[in-house]
Amino acid sequence: MARRFAWSLVAAWGLAGGAGALSAQEQDCGDRASLRVRVVDDDGAASVPDAVVVVRWTEAERARRPVREAAGGDGRLVLCAPRDATRATLWAEHGNSSSEEAVVAIVAGMSHDITLMQRSGPVRTGRLIGQVHDAVTDDPVAAATVFVPDRLRVAETDRQGRFVLSGVPVGTQELNVRHLGYAPLSYVLEVSPGLTTEVEIGMVPDPVEMAPIVATATRSRRLEVQGFYERKLWSDVVGAGTFYTAEDIDRRRPVQISQMIADESGIRLQCGARRTDCRLVNSRLSSGVTGACSLSFYVDGLPTRGVALDDMVKPSEIAGIEIYKGLGSGPAEFPPSRCGLVAVWTR
């Protein structure tokens, strides 16, 4: 994700304040592993209050939705790991800055101490995240080694072929991917300061003769901080919603964004006597309901309340759209809506 500030992971707790409260929370984890997280400033002396910690549990028996929890006023947070989780990927966000992703191996019954330290100064690194798959079968390639030459950081893909490579120097870099049974891959790409670049890699089985497949895209800083990509990842697994990025909107070129949303199955644009008097309704939920079932709308996290979406934002101003069509399908970040909701994020 796009990051304006660099953060570092410090593998020592070394701070005593608030230990009583943490001990009380740890007891709730029982025989499960716990993550004790603290966010501090660049000196490591002062806590950063109310930072948001994002945790994605991986290598579990079933897919899990990323967790977004706010730390307390002392910058601390304790999370209990799912019983079948073996690894957690986490970072912290505060204001317009956020940390690099850190990967922690989970051991049942143990407490894992993590300190996230904000580091001031110019950002000189970026981050690569992506997925490696078989270019012939499209199956994920697990345990592939992903690295940038002359760097100590090396990533290994998980069972879904996903990887995270943090702390990559900005500028032109050579990404290398290796796995037994596949032709080695080297790909030159640009790493932007503080930003996350997504990489989709298709490895060619050796000795099949074909070109490797690599696609890259840099994520929106604003969408990353707002949790858009975490919710999209979960939706891709369970089908909870529909997501559009600025690139999707540019390809469709709608005159008004309501027209693009109305193309979704089950959603229609209902207009009154005046052409300007239009609203988006969920036709699948209208049966037995007095009047049309109007969707709720949010722009940058705030409800529109009586203002038409098309009057608030133009398609060219939008960075991302989330569409949820029923009660219980929307994320916890928004109040439940019986008729569904649409969340719009501007650039």
C-alpha cells in the first residue's frame, strides 16, 4: 500500500508501562497465542496513541477477514490469534502514515511482543506484495523464493502463492523469483518511495518454452489507509461485495457514477418526474417493502444524507468504490444497512 512514512519493526518489548492491563487481556487468550503490540515514536520513548493496527491471519484452515483494531491511549493493543493460525501479517497506521508489513510466526500458547516504531525523515524504501502462480495451470506456487539482489530481505510465498517484500530501495530494482521445477525469473520494475507495488507473476514450468508473465500496479495511498484493499481481499474470497478502482472507472468512462453503479446486478436507477430526481435502489430487496429500497451512500467514510451522489463527486475524482447489496454483507466500518450500501473514496 502507499506509505508516506517509513516504519520499522523492533523485535523487543522493553517497555514496562501498562503491564497490568496487558496481563489482564492476555488471560482472555487462554491457550491461544497472543500478539502484544505497541506503537512508539521515532525515539522509542513515547507511545503513539490511537494508532490503528491491521492484522491478517494467514496459513489457517480457512480464510479470515483482516482485523483492524485501534490501540489505546498508551499505544498498546493485545490480539488473540485464531487457534489454526500459524502466521500473522501486521502493520500500524496513524494519521497519514503507516508501517511496513511485518510477518510473525505464531506459536500456540505463546505471547509475541511487537513494537512498531515511527521513523521520521524522507522515505527511501517501498514495498512489493503479490502472488506467484503457474503460468500454464494458473495454480498458486507455494514456497517460491522472492528477493531483490544485494538485499538481506528475502520473502517466501505462502500456500496461496502470496508474498510481501518490505524495505526495498526506491528506484529501478530487479525482482528475482526462484522455485525448483520452474525457470528462474528476473524482472525489472520501479519502486516508489513509501508506496506499495502489486506484482502478479506467472512462472513457467521448466522445460516448457514460453515467456514468463508479470504484471505490476502501484496501489493508492488513500485506499490503503482506509482499508479498501483489505476488504477487497476478503471479498475476493467470500464474495461479500463488489469493488472498483480508478482504473476500472477509467475503462468504463461513465458520465455519472450512478450509471456505473446501476449496471450492477440487482441495482437499478429509479427516477421521478424530473431526470435529476433519481436514486439507486436495490430491486432484489424491494419485494414486500413499502417504497423502493434505497441504498445508503458514504463518501470518504461520511454519509451523504439527502445529497445526490452525482452532485457530490465526479467519476474522475473517485479512487475506489465498494458496493454491498444486503444486510450483513457490509464491513464493520459502516453501520448495517438493510438495503445495502455504497462507499466511495475520492483521490
